[in-house]
Amino acid sequence: MLAEQGGYRVVFRPVVKQELDKIVKSYEEQKPGLGLLFIEVIDLLLTRIEKHPLHFQIKHKSIRRAGLEDFPYNVFFRIHKNQIIVLAVLHERRSPKHWKSRK
């Protein structure tokens, strides 16, 4: 089993940045400042993932899921060497096929 060591670096797949931009824009349109709050919450979660990536449940093969607090979104990621590779940030109701094919 992979030993949890720390020193992990978060890396986003290019499509994830597009997903995040859309989510933030949507929340800002709903209520000014809500998009910024979403960013703060996701930053906190990514810090937790960096520190303790093995604490999150494996959902498909080596892909793990971490849920955001206060927002109905999940971060899907995998661990590769010293990297946390973020594969998707998706709404809880989106189909898993949106992230299962991302490696």
C-alpha cells in the first residue's frame, strides 16, 4: 500500500479548470460572492487532500472522491507518485461516466 508521506502537489487536468470556471460563474450569477466562497471551500478541501490523500474513499479503480462542505460537488482525484491529479469537480447528480474515463 502507498505510504502517506506528505509533500504531495495538486495538479489539475485542463478540463477541470474549465469546470471550475463554469461553477464559479454560475454561483456568482446566483449571488455575488457565492463563487468566491466556493473557491475558498474548494481550496480548503484541496489542502486536506494534499495532507491526507489516503483518507478519501476509492470510488473507481484508483480514483478517489472528496466531497465539498456546503456545496453539492465532489472532487475526483488519483494519486500518482507525489502528485494529486484532480480529474474532475462535478455536481453530485452528474453521471460518473464524466470522470471515470479521465486518467
